[in-house]
Amino acid sequence: MSEPGGELRKVARVVLLDQDDRLLLLHGHEPDDRTDDWWFTPGGGVEGDETRAEAALRELAEETGITEVELGPVLWRRTCSFPFDGRRWDQDEWYFLARTTATADVRPELHGTGLTDLERRSVAGARWWTYQELAEAHETVYPTRLAELLSRLLDDGPPSRPLVLDTEIV
């Protein structure tokens, strides 16, 4: 879904790493088809006058309950377009690095009080992933090069400026 006027929906996503460099991903699916599923980073649309950094922190808290994070730089940017819940979503996504020690706070089943109705119908849970688990996964993960990007991040640290990822159209 694009914003009014045909502009891309502004989205802030969080690449949340714990003290063991595990990455938190949410497990989503089409609301009416649990077999059409994928893994993705927490995040969502910018609301009102908030900055992307504010949106990243708000979305992370709403979706996972994690509020004790150190928000870092924007790692990656991408444009994507995909069908979901009977609509097409056209988005400009910024991926922020964040660190936390609050891994025990995330349960496999999400019961966040900030989840929207659509999120309650389409997010099945969350999981911490090691790089190795992500690299060996046969499941769909977005962005599609996430294992490679995580490896580069862990080996080299954050880029000096955000990497612009290939546009993904599903």
C-alpha cells in the first residue's frame, strides 16, 4: 500500500542483535493462510511527524515488548513491493542496527499490547537466529540477502553509510 499521492510508504525496520550476535526475526504469514509464511525484521510504518528512528523504537516495543535497546545507525535501505492481505504494499525501508541484552523478554508467541489487528492475525511469533542458522535456513526470509548482510555486519561492523539494497518485487 502506497501513501496518498502515490509516494512509497516510509518504513523503519530494526536489525536487533543480542549479546551473542543473534538476530531477532518475526514469523509472519498471510492472515488467511498460515502456510504462506516468512521471517522478517521487526518494524513498520512511520506515523505522523515521528522520525524513522522514533518509528523503529516504537515498532520494536509494540511488536516485541523490548524497550531497552541501543539504537545504532541505518545499515541498509531498500525499496520493495509485495502483496499482503489482499493489497499491494510499496515501501521505502530503512534498517537500523540495534543492540539489546533483553533476550529473555521475547517469547516465541507474541502477545504485544501494541500489535494491530492485522499483526495479531498475521504474526505467529519470534525467534533469535544465529548467523549459521540463518545461512542454512530453507525458509523465506526478508530481505532475501539477510544472511549475507548479517555476515558482513558481524565481520566488518556497520557500513560508513547505508548500503542501498536491490529493489525486491514479489
